[in-house]
Amino acid sequence: MINDLERLTLLYEEHRNEENAGPMKKYMKDHFPFLGMKSPLRKELEKEFFKETEILKKPFNQEFVEELWEKDEREYQYTAITYMGKFVKKLPKDSIAFIEQLITTKSWWDSVDSIVPLVGELARRYPEVIEETINSWAVDDNVWLRRTAILFQLKFKQQTNEELLYEYITKNAGSKEFFIEKAIGWALREYSKTNPVSVKKFIEGHVLASLSVREGSKYLS
């Protein structure tokens, strides 16, 4: 009897598309190989897999996620994140350590930005992880942890801890790293939908990279 990973691998291999795989790899700066499945197809196959295996009715399986993360083709990491997202409201507080492992392994914007909402949900449910973990991410040497710290409140709207958001941005404002400059702009732009006056005042009162200012000011008059 084949296990869940083997079943998923067989399913995905049936839809390998080398014609798509090359451009998809190139789009990700040749960091990862691809099976060549575009997002709509992959999401359909994920639904099929989840339904047939009933894996979502079983307890969360961290080993399954780890096995997917070890696979070469990038689609397996996407499915790992989808799977985790199905359990995010049930994950224990200490799963933040496992999430940190995923952020810092096979890291690129595509995986990290998909993990950000998982961090946000954990922070909503367990606010103490901010002080215990996310605060240190904001000043970590790892650019992807810093990006996650800046972005984890992205969809918090009125629940955004403004002081914390600005603190993280200020600590990273001197960075010349593109993905940090972009994250700062993205976070400010998103929060400006909720509190434009505050964001405008912050941008005017701080020295930020031009990219951050441009992105952050997009919705400001």
C-alpha cells in the first residue's frame, strides 16, 4: 500500500510538463526545478489529493511537510504550505519553530510570502510568540526572517499593532536588500488602506529607501 507522499508524487508526475518547467524555473532565477504545473492545475490536483487520501481528516503530520520540503521540485513546497494552511488554526504555539525552519530552508520570496499568513495566524492566537520569537526575527541576519517579521501583520487591518510595525520598519530602514525595501513598502501600502494619515506621517518623518516610499505611498493622496 502506497503512502500519502508516494500517492501525491505519482499524481504530480502524471502532470509533469517540461515545456512549462523551464520558464517557471527561469522566473524563479533558476533557484529551483519545477514539474511544470501552473497554479490552477496544481490547486485542482491538491484538492483531488486531499479528498482521495482524507489526509485533512487525520492529525497534522509534520513529517509529511518535511518530506515535501525535501523534494526537489518547487510544487511540492507549495503543496506543503497549502497543507499547513489547512491546519493553521489548530497548530500549537511551538509550531513557530518549525515554521522558522521552513522560512530559512529553500528560501525565496514565493515560499516565504506564502508562509507569512501562517505566522500572522499564530501571532493572533498566541500573541506571546511576538515577544518570544518574531521580535528577534526583525533583526536577524537572515533576510527572510526579517521580511516575515515586517509582513506578518499584513492582513491585520484595524488589529495592526502600529507601534510594532513601525518599530520593525525603522530597524530595517537602512537595509539595501531589495526584499527588505520591498517588504517595507508593501507593509506600509497595506496599512495605509486602514490608516492613511498615520502612514503618510510615518513616511514623511523617516528616511526610507525610495522603493519603500514609492510602494508605501501608492494609495496616499
